[in-house]
Amino acid sequence: MAESKANWDQVGEDFRALGRQVKQHYDEQPRPGQPEAGQASPSADRRKVDETLQKLTDSLEQAFSALGDVIRDPQFGEQTKKAAGSLSDALNATFAEASERFKKK
């Protein structure tokens, strides 16, 4: 369990780093001149993008925090074992049936 937590923590950190890189590249982009009539000012456009990036960052952090919480939940582990057992049973039954069909031919 500790290894999977570390792996998911790394996934979260990698996505946060990716978000920081996107923001850095965005911040380094040259700014256009004055807007034409009827267009929002670059600063208003910039604020909209910044707000959207912040919302995306917050959502990713929330999602990975929730994922980390669920992984540490003992009931999640029990349900995972149950689901894996069901999958194993289904695969075993399917392969047994297929094997019987091939034996008959």
C-alpha cells in the first residue's frame, strides 16, 4: 500500500509540475499591443486565463487529494480485493468454458 501511495503522490506532483510549466510558458508569452475597439483589454483576457488556470490547478489538487484519501481507506482495499476476486472468477470461468469447447472439437 505504501508503494501505491507513493506512486499516486508522484502522479499528483508530476501534474502540479506540468501545470507550473504551462503557467511559466504562458507568463513568458509576449503581450499584444492595445486591443481593437470592442475587444476586452489584454489584462482582462489575462485575468480570465489566470482564473481558469487556477481553477484547473485547484481541481487537479482536489482530485488527487481525494484519490489519495480513497486509497488509504481500508474499505477501498476490501472492495478492490472483492472486485479483483470477481474479475478473476469471471476470467477463470470464461477460460474454462473456452477450454472445454476446444477439447470437444
